[in-house]
Amino acid sequence: MLTHEENELLTRVGPGTEMNELFRRFWLPALLAEEMPAPDSPPVRVTLLGEELVAFKDTAGRIGFLDKRCPHRLANLFWGRNEEGGLRCIYHGWKYDVEGNCLDIPNVARSDGFRENIKTFAAYPGIERGGLVWVYMGPKELTPEPPEFEWTHVPDSHRYARKMVLPSNYLQSMEGDIDSSHVSFLHRLPSYGPAAETLTGIGNPLMSQDRTPRWTIKDTDYGVMLAARRAGGGDDSYYWRVGQWLMPSYTIIAGKRDAALHCNIRVPIDDEHTIYFRLWWHADRPLSEAELDDLKHAGIMMPEIIPGTFVPVENKGNDYLIDRETQRTLSFTGIKSVPAQDFAVQDDQDGPRMDRRLEHLASSDAAIIQVRRRLLRALRELREGQEPPEAHDGARYSVRSLDMELPKDVAIEDGGREYMTAKV
Ligand code: FES
Ligand SMILES: [Fe+2]
């Protein structure tokens, strides 16, 4: 149970809040690279941490995120022309570079001396890595290192990502990933098909045979390692599913040796909306046809998206297309895709931003408790003037998840160490 103050600290993300400041200390994934495919491609709207921005890639390939308001008469720069090294407002033609400097004021005869003092209200740098476009919204002198996730180093063919916009607070959505116990219930179904089961381990019968996992939770230099231990297939083994939570809002879902691994990313839009990236990768090989087919088309591991939007087809407005007959006879939920099963419960847990004072947490929720503590600690430290160390040491993010059986006398840290270290 959290106090009201703690819940507010963790979930309020708008300008002026402490969580806003903490998120600003990190590079934040904001767009799929394909949303900004080439120099001078159309500008893109993006709202992050309660700030409305326009992102663009200039003629030289530099990326900037500008406050959406043109400093002249506050027209929205989203309508602007991205041309010759800057974004030109369509109202009166003023033009800005990726750093927010005004380059041209074509509707004034002698603009020199005036133009030099015009800057957009905000301008943040962007970079492209791992198939995503990232933004840094914090103080320039504290510019962090990008996190060295394994998936930021593999070729594009080894990775697949989707982006969604969810109508819930980032923490609500993220806590679902560190709630290993729900997998045995919410996602229960006799079969998801071979590709889905290889991708997640979700169909592993050991998951449903033992629905009371024991947790080993370890604070690490990147976040928290969350190891759920279940009874193994034999008398001498345990079945381990190890997920990772990384500062400030990444999870790597437990995944099998030799299968593609799965990273989820939540970036707050505002208190009640979240950008959600769902990303799969393999360190050594391109994703297989079967894997990609499942991710792109089957609608089990990746929900279908309404074309031209980032809204899942199964959404709150249509009750996630729940089928009560399927719920009675086949699956636990009657909801088709695994992510939509999550959305159905997470979009409305006491509404889009839950009051954690009302919960009754049990021992199965130990991981959730630990991650909240870690975030609260980071907020306290930042308040006391200590910068988050994870933001300045990208190498800490070179970790993986795990899904394997180990002999009972082998500790997970030892038996899983080699596999949990990223290869690149
Ligand atoms: S409002 Fe943008 S140029 Fe006038
Ligand atoms: Fe889930």
C-alpha cells in the first residue's frame, strides 16, 4: 500500500512534478524510426511529459523536437514545411532549425537584430537508435548516455517493434509486466500456437501447473531483477522466469534461451496516457518468418492497430472485442490478443490512474513493491541533488531476461549469469 503522497509522486508526470524531472534525465524513446523516414520528411506530432512538441529531421539528418507553438503568433508548427535545414511555419513563413533558432523572418523587411533573439519555447535533441527515435528533454549539461540495450546494436532484420498509445498512466501499464503471477490467469489459453509459445513461454504447462511462484528480487545497478521460481518438470529442478525492470520504465519479459526476447517501453504522454513500444529482438539471427508472421499478422502477441493511428483495434471503446462464449469455453478472458488482455485490465484499474492506497497487496506482489521503492528512492535522491546514475552509464543496460529450468541447488544468479548478459 502506498500513501497518497507516494502515489501522487509516482504517477503525476506533468511539468513541475518530480517524476517529470526524473524522466527528463534520461533519453526517452518517442517515435518509431519509420515515422521519420528521411531528411526533410514530414514533421511529427508528439506529446511527452505533458509537453506538446513537433519532431522533425532536417536536410542534414539532424533531429529536433520543438515546442509546437511558433514564437510569432503561436501557430502549430506541425503544419510546417520541412525544407532546407529547418521547419518553416505556414502562417507567415518564419523558419526554425533543430535547436529552435529562428533562421528566417520573410514577412519583415529588416529582421536583423530581431530575428537573432527569437527562439522556440523549447527545443530538445533527438537521436535514432534501435529502430526508434529518442529525445532528451533535460538540462544540456547533464546529457545522459543512451542505454546500451542489446536491441540497439542488432541489425534491423533482428528486431521488430510496434508503437501504441494507451489510455492509462505509465505506471499502471508497466506494473503489469512485473506482475508475473497474472500470466497464469489473465493469459491462460490451451494453445496460442507454436510461434507465440516460442516467443513467450506463455504456453509452458509449468506456468499453469504452479500458479504460486516464489520471488527472488534483486536490486541491481540498472533497476530490479525479478526472478519467479516455479516447480520444475523434474523433482530436482526449478523452473525460473526472470524478467528485468530497468530505470526508468523499461521491462524485459522473461524469455527462452535461443528464442527472440521481448522488451517493453512506456513513456508518459500525460498522467492518463502512455506511449507503449512493444519490441522483439534476437541477438544472433534475423527474426524468423514464423516469428514475424505472428508479430505482424496473427494478432496474438501483437494487437492489430487501427491503420493511420497508434490505437489498438481491441480497445476500451469496443470492450476489447471480448467474446463471452470464448471466455466460457476456451480462454480465461475471451479477449483475443495477449496485449489486449492486459489493456482490458490495465486501462481501468480504478480508472486510468489508480489510487494505490486502496490495494491489498499479497506476497505475489513483491516485485511490484520493490520497483515502486526503487522509483521513490530515485525521486528522493534527485530531490537531494543526486543525479540518477543509470542515466550516465549506458553499459548497465546490457542485460537480458531468462526462461529456463535449473537444478534446485544452483542459484539463479549463477546458473543464469551467462545468458542474462547481453552479447553485444
Ligand atoms: S505564427 Fe508562425 S510565422 Fe506567424
Ligand atoms: Fe500480461
